[in-house]
Amino acid sequence: MNARDLISIADLSAGDIEEILALAAKLKSDRKAGRDHPLLRGKSLAMIFEKPSLRTRVTFEVGMQQLGGHAVYLAPGDIRMGERESVADVARNLERWVDGIMARTFAHNTVAGLAEYATIPVINGLSDLEHPCQALADFLTIREHKGELQGLKMTFVGDGNNVAHSLVLLAAKVGVDFTLACPEGFEADAGVWELAGRLAADSGASLEVVADPAEGVRNADVVYTDVWVSMGQEEETAKRMEVFRSFQVDSRLLGNAKRDAIVLHCLPAHRGLEIADEVIDGRQSVVLDEAENRLHAQKAALTLLMAG
């Protein structure tokens, strides 16, 4: 893999993405067959958390263990980057002790700063701009259920948030048509969307934004949703509940997609808000496969960045 860090999906070439997904699929199948590979034996990963997490902490920590390495959990109060110690100083200290850093932060500049100042690989475990590890797990899941990626239609219903940013960039890189169905004023970041458009021109993918969720999911192969209020946006809760009310993925909305469409959600889900129980628990839901694949996609990324 050519990338030194994984801060953004934009850091990866189409070849890098294929390499990650192929290795993830192999590591997953081997794990289920009782074969683990100590590809990171003797390696240590520092895991910095400014936000709480279930999936990110467990999958990175278990992933390092399955690869023969070790993970060090640093809780939100342990470092307080930018308050107790600068990002640069944290990076320069950690690189003397560990072989890689995973950071789950509020500001994207924090994880980008770690990558700037550390000479060891840095992985974005989530920031306010992107969630690249989630997108890799998502596309691993889509490929498992749909086979070839190119030519599929993916529709993201809801807020043009960090998850949507990583998804549209990855879709544009691999030739998946991407529709963002969102209320006016809640579109994706303009810079991210512009970059995705340039990438889509190379891959042949189409990108569109629509304000009507039913129109957005029409003939979709993949329907994706996420929370309406992300961490750090709590003061906007009342407004967002009103604006997004008609954007719930329920069985009626899903009926506009293809009959064999699959439903994804990065979790945690607010049942009865962005997604209805009958959908998240229904036959088209693959959210638990998706959650499982965080482990395997991240093991692949860790290996390709840290081995050797």
C-alpha cells in the first residue's frame, strides 16, 4: 500500500482500497477457519479517544491482539491534547514508544496534526470530517453481499456528515454511483463533494444530491443511514428532529429501492428516528455484518501500514 497514514479516504488509491478489501476478506475467512496470522507480532498501537466508542475500541484492540500485537487505550481524560499537551508533543512522544497511532477525535485537524508530527503511521478512527475505517468496512460488506462494486447505486439518507464524506469519496474511487438524500442546508462539505466529483470523473461514478428521500433511494442497491445528531451537535437536536422527520428509513421508504437492496447503518442507531425497527431488524439489514467487518477491514489497514 502506498499510503503512509490513513487520515482520509483521499489518502488511498483505488489500488490501495482493493488491497485492503482483499486482505480483509482473507483475514476474515482465515479467522473463521481457525487461522490467525501474527503479522504484527511485537507491535504496539496507541489508541487515543476523545469520544466514547464501542465498535472502534473493541475492533482495534481485538484486531491488534489477533494480529499478535498490543493496543494501549488512552481515555479522553488521559491526554487532553491542546490543553494539557500539544498535538505535536503527543505525537513526538508516542512515536518513541509505539509503532502506530489510532485517534478518535472531535476536530479533524487533531488527527491530521498527529500524522504531520509523528513518523509512525496514524489512523483516523473518526473525526468531524471523515470516518475512513467505517467506509472501508462498509464496502467490504457491500462486496460480500453484492459481488462487484462498480455500477452499484448507493444512497445515503440523512445528514451529509463525516460518514457520508468517507462513503462518497470511496464510492467515487471505485465506481459506485452515490446519491445523498438530505434536507436543504444539510449537504456534504463542499470541498469533500468537489473532490469526490473529480474522482468520479476518473472512475465513471455518478454523484447527485436530492431533497426527496423517496427519489433518492429509487432503484438503490444499498441504502445507508446514520444518526441525525452527531456528537458535538447536541444543541441542534430540536431543530434536527424536525428537519429530518421525513427522512426515516422505514419499510415504506425502503420499498422504493431494489427488492434485493441491502441496508447499512454505522451504529449506534436511534431506533424510531433515522431508522425503523422493522428495517434494522429486517431481512435486508446487514448492520451486524457491517459491524463485524470493522474488525477485519481495520486489521487489513493495520497490517498494511504497520507490518515490516
